[in-house]
Amino acid sequence: MPRRPPRKPDPRLDLSSHLLPLAALPEPFDPATLFRAAGPVELEVGSGKGLFLTSAATAAPDRNFIGVEIAHGYARLIAGRLAAAGLANARVIHGDAGFLVGRLLPNACLAGMHVYFPDPWWKARHRKRRVLSEGFLHQAGRVLAPWAILHVWTDVEEYFHAALAAARATGLFEPPREEEAGEPNHDLDYRTHFERRTRLAGMPVWRAALVRSPAAATVVRTTATASVTGSPPPRTSGSPDHRPGPGRPRADRAAPPPASDSGR
């Protein structure tokens, strides 16, 4: 059953400083221009309900954070949370992460990238839509500065190992390091809502940190036509909106529900 649509932000909030449509961004797009204060910029692919983006920006005011979310309702929800918290070091872009990373971002512009619980696209014929493909990871390596870290977390073991193999095939990352998740200090002390729900259900999570090596990138920004609205497939935002919650039947045993919730 589809989850409830996201709550609408308080209409009194001005979202214009925190919410940006992908179609409005220049090409190429320097993400540092979004922020008044200089600082390293990190990108979250598939920001869902915005827990990581809000928590990270609050905990590290000397760093700047951008989330990209394909679902408009969730992008607005995130922007509302950022605006309500008065976070000047965080923004959310509504649109397709594959287009943003592959076509708009310049080389070595990011100090970190986060991909948490991306849609696994269970059916074999849909797996080409997975965000953590070799093609996307080549572009991720291009936009990450040397020694920047790509964080990959998922509850799907097969996808985890496939993603690590794809990252290894690019030749742009050091051997993966395992990331540990500490014990939460409060009810929302998790990277994402999906992690919270997964761990509370007693299900395992696979985590890795991939350090960008100093090897030269072998790809350039693409000029191929791609969606800037984020609606048609292939989906590359990483948001797990086709996914069942922990404990529910996996989507490879039934047709996925309509996209309605990023699950975070």
C-alpha cells in the first residue's frame, strides 16, 4: 500500500532560498555559488524526508550541503524543514540526480557525496535504473575532489556488493572502508528515516565509505539529453519510493506500488 503523501510545509515559510528547480540551474553549475559562506560542499543523492540534510547541516555549520530529490512534494518538505531551522548552509534541488551529477557539476567540486538506501529496482529488467551504476559512479568520481568520501548505505546486500564492484571498475576509488553506525542517542539519531525504520525492525544494513583516489577521471560532463523534471525513467535520484517498509514483502515478488514516498 502506498504511504501517505508528504506533509506540506508551513505556508508562511519562504522556501525560495532553500528550494531550487534543476531546470533553473546554469550549465555548468558551481554548487559553491549557492552559499554565502565559503566551505566544502557535500551532496546527498535522494534526500527523501530530509533527516540527513537537516542533521548534517546543523552539526557542521562550517560545511555546505545540497540534497537532490526527484519527488516535488518531498523536495518542498525538505525545503520547509531547512527554512524553519534557519539553515543557511543547506539547499535542496528538485530534479534528477543523474542529470545534476553527469551534466551540470564541474570536476572535483564536491568534498563528499552521500547515497543512503537507494531504490534497489528489484526486477532484473529495471536494474539499469539503479543510481549506483558504473556510469553514475564514473561521474561521481569526476565531481568528487581527491580524498573526498562517497558514503553508500543500503539494506540490500546484493545491491551493496554490485555497487562496490561498479565503484572498483571505475578505478577512481580506494578500497572500501566499512562504516559503523553508533547507538542512537535519541529517536531521530539516524542518518535517514529509512535507516531508523530498518534498524528498529532488526534488519541488517550494509555500509561503506569510498575514498576518491587521486587518479584522473576518465569521463567528462555529458551533453546527452536527460530529464530535468525528474519524472520519467530511468530514475536516478536514489530515493527509495518504490520500496516496501522493513518486514513487508519485497517488491520482486509483486509489482511495485506507485511512486508516492521516498521512504526516508
